Amino acid sequence: MIIIFDPKTKKFPYPTDTASHYITIKKDNKAVFDKDYPYVDTSFSMRFRQALVRILLYIIVFPVARVRLGLRIHGRKNLKKHKEILKNGVISISNHVHFWDYIAVMRALVPKKTNILAWDRNVRGENGPLMRLVGGIPVPEGDIHASIAMMKSVGKMLDQGGWLHVYSEGSMWEYYRPIRPFKNGAAYLACKYDKPLVPLAFTYREPGFIRKKIFHQIALFDIHIGEPIFADKTLTKDERVNDLLIRSHEAVCALAGFKDGENLYPPVYDKSERIDYYG
């Protein structure tokens, strides 16, 4: 069993709805995400600042994150094995279990420069400027024209060989063990733009005495990289998205050590707010 740590030993305010957020965003910079917003900002100023941040990531952030998370990376051979396919644009997915887990994703996918779909409130919040500098793309709400503009920007980025990461569970739940139901956004984008999905999964390790007793670390993290998954083009449009959604969810569950039929293997997609597989 890959997962040896049970986060039930620590209480977190997990919501009833599996896609809901429980973190508090203290700041609101009132940014407007409309049809004219640069969702994928390719201006010289942004590219220059992102290059500087990238240097800091390699020199400072990645080493610190490796120590802070106890990060171990598995499966990078799957990226090398399929590098010819992945150079034409790709979407990756994973569970979302820590404030720093996107740093781990970026580190695992080096030298790829990743972008990430982000909760619009996060981009308006105190960490918003930094999120933009590491590729954060806000997902607009309540404005169909803004959503269309965002999708076009993402599609162009993917067609130019870019990498997009999506947290298909929809929100961050710290140290949560099961893989929650997925939203279908990543599968939809993969089918719409004919890009492969690369599944990633975070699992936990028990920290040693010093980390646990002195630094009060709850768990150490492993990230597992799976092989690309492709849409079945023999299916109709709707069937294709649903099939890819199911297979991508199964792939992340498998990487996390779960097997179909286990009591912690949740439904793939549940539109209701009822869940009964966590304590």
C-alpha cells in the first residue's frame, strides 16, 4: 500500500461538498476577470518577471520545498518516454492536498514550464500576484464571455506546446487521503484541444521523530507521475469527455494506491453534495 499515513489523526474542516473550499482569502484586490483580461499574459514585462521567478524557484524555492515537504518524485521516466507527444501541449491533473503542492508539481515536471487553472478568489487574494508569476490562470465565474476568452487563451497556449495543470477535484483539502470526485473540466479541455492527460497523484509518508516531534510535520509527500491518457475518438463528443473523465480518475486513484472496490475509492463525478466516504 503506497499510502501509509492516515490524516484522520488531524482534524480539518472538510466541507460536505467535495469541491468546496474551506480556506479563507483575507484580501480582495478587486481584479476584474472579463473578456479583456490577459488570462495567459505573454507580454514582455510578464515574461521577464516570470523568468526571474523561475530562477528563484530553482535556486531557493524547490530546495526549500523538498525539505519542507520531504518530497520524493516517482515516474519521471514516463515523461521521457513520451517526450515527443508531450512537446505538442499537454494537460496534467492531480489531487490537491497542500498549500505547497503546486510547487511540487512544478518541480516534478522540470524542465517544463507549467500553467495552472486557479480559483478566481485566490488570484484576487494576497497570493494573487505570485500565482500569476508561476502561471496561474484565473477561472472566471458568472460571465460567459469571460469564460470563452479564458478558454481561447488556454487553447492557444496548449496549441503552442504549453503545459496546463488542473486540480480536477476543484479545491484544496489538506492531507485528505481519498481521491475526491473529479470535475470534468480537464477532460473537456483535453478532448476539445486534442491533448493528452498526464495523471499525477500525491501520497503520504510517516515523518521521522525529528520532523514529527520538533517540527510538528504531519506527513511527508511523494508525487507519482503516470503515463499519458488519450481520448477515445471513436466515441461521440459527450461520451468521449465522460470516458476520459472516468479513466483519468481511475489512473490517479491507482497512482495513489487505491483499487476499484476499496471502501476509500470514491465516485468519479457526483453532482450532489452528499459524500459518505470520510470520517
